[in-house]
Amino acid sequence: MLISGLLLAVSVVPAAAQHVFPGERWERIEDPALVGYDPARLDAIHPYVDGLNTTAVMVIVGGRVLFEHGDVERVSYIASVRKSILAMLYGNYVESGAIDLQKTLEDLGMDDVGGLLPIELRAKVWDLITARSGVYHPASNPGDNLADAPPRGSQEPGTYLLYSNWDFNAAGAAFELMSGVDIFDALQTDIMEPVGARDFERRRHRKAGDMSRSRYPAYHMHLSTRDMARVGYLMLREGNWNGRQLVPREWTHTISGVVTPSEEIHPDSRRDGEFGYGCMWWVWDGPEVEEDLIGGYRAQGIYGQWIIVIPSLDMVIAHKTAVPPNRSTSWREFRGIIERLLAARTERIPN
């Protein structure tokens, strides 16, 4: 897929001044009925969440807090949500030309332990960020579907999606190689500071992995639920934060749009008919998706880390389950929160 020339010139969203943005704290919706939600049904979500392993959940509608539960200030591991945030970070450097998505691993001089195959070296940066590289080299950290990969060298780069941490970690290395900026420094200066993150500390963030398996480590991130909500709200507002374009608008559309439809996801166990894949964001895709969720997308991490963006409802949901042993919230359980939020709606309010 050709991406050159994809991004349009950045412009400030004309309606930005009409949107509500949080200062040090999020404003709250004092009367949910005024924005089309039944207060009693919202209150009834609390006991449901109490029955989960949820650490905190925060629901933003129109830039204000509609629902909140748990310790939203607690900072912990966000697992694979890191990948969606890296996708956001790519935008400014793609637009400036510092990052060329058509560069191959060979162009960049990127190899790995034991060597990559000639066909694997043809994988492009675009293939990495869409999980379609065709490189099935071991990753430095677990938590993916490499065990389900076809034989190495069997898939042409760009043609076959497999959820592989090798792709995502190599995408991090390619970002740093071409931009000349450390991922965590970019996270701080390009996103977290401009959106007024309350709990972000650069020192918490470290790369890690088994470097005897792969030379590309994972770039682990640690955020609070309320700061995850700011990240999601930045995406909802198409990269614009109170008049300042932090992520190019067209890039937010690119990474949250379907690149791989649900029926082409590998392995088959990941095909639930509900999500396709964009650029490190999962996108609601398929004939069975509820009307309100069409156009929505999610960042997801193991154990129960989610940032959900639902443009049709002007909504962001941030959810966290802290990682200590025996704590996890499944997608089915979390889906119950979304379903209850949808059921609490009393009318459709124009944007």
C-alpha cells in the first residue's frame, strides 16, 4: 500500500474552540439527562464494575466526565496499548518526511539475531505498523501470536496480518532510527505534556526484553486511567488539543481506519467478527457491529487495558486493570460496561 503523499497539510480544526478540553482536571457532567443519559442506569453500572477486577474506568462524553469508577490516578503498566500510542507518535515525523513508511528493513540496515531472510528484509515500515511484515523472527518479549505464524519466508511482506511483537518492537526501533528521537522522550514532549497529563513521569518508562532472542526491545509504558483518557480524547478530536494540532489530522484517520478487515485477521482465533486492524489500533469492522460503534476503535492491552474511542457518541472510555497476580478483566466483561453505557442512553444528542 502506497502511503507517500498521504498526509495533508496540518490545519487547526475550526471547531476546536467549541470543544471542551480538560485543564488540570476534567469537568464533570452534573446532570447526565441533559446530554441524553439516564442517571439511574449510569449509577447501576457501579455494582457491575465492582464485580470485575477493574482498577478504574473513566467515560468522557463531549470532553466531560460522564462516569467514573475506581482509582483513576493509579499509574500502572498499559501493556499493548503502547503500540497504539506509538502509532500516534509516528504522525508528525511521517508528515515532516523524517520517517519514510516505504523504507524497507534493508534500506534501514535493520537485521536481527541469527539474521533475517532476504524476503523478510523487503518488509517496509508500513508493513511493521500494520502487523503485515511477514517476518516471523522471535520477539524479545511474549504476548503475541508468533506461535501461530506460518513458516519463515513463506509470506510476502504486506500480504498477511499476524499479531507479532517482533513487528511492533521493530516499529519502535525504526521510529527512533529515522526520527532520531527516543520513544519515551517523544511521548513526553509530543503528547503527554501538551495534553496536560497529570500523572506522567518520564523516569517510569524503560525498554525491556530478552536481547538474546531479538535486538529490538519492547517500549513499555505506564500511565494512569485519567491520562489514558486524555490520549483517547486527543484521538477523538482528530489530533487537535484545544487549537493545537499535536498529531496530524489525516494521520489519526489513517491509523484508526481499517487496513486489514476482520475476515483477514490471523490466527483464526482472533477473528471475532467485531474488529479489523488499522495501524496498531483495532477498528470495529463487520456486519454485526452495532450502529453506535461503527467508526469506533480501540487500543488494547493484556489483563484489561483499553482506550476506546466512539466518535458517533463523542465518547472516550479508558479502562485499567493493574497487573498484580490474578488480576485480569476480560474483553467480554469489559464489553458489559459498554453495553450498559449504550443502554443508559435516552436520546441521540447532536454533536
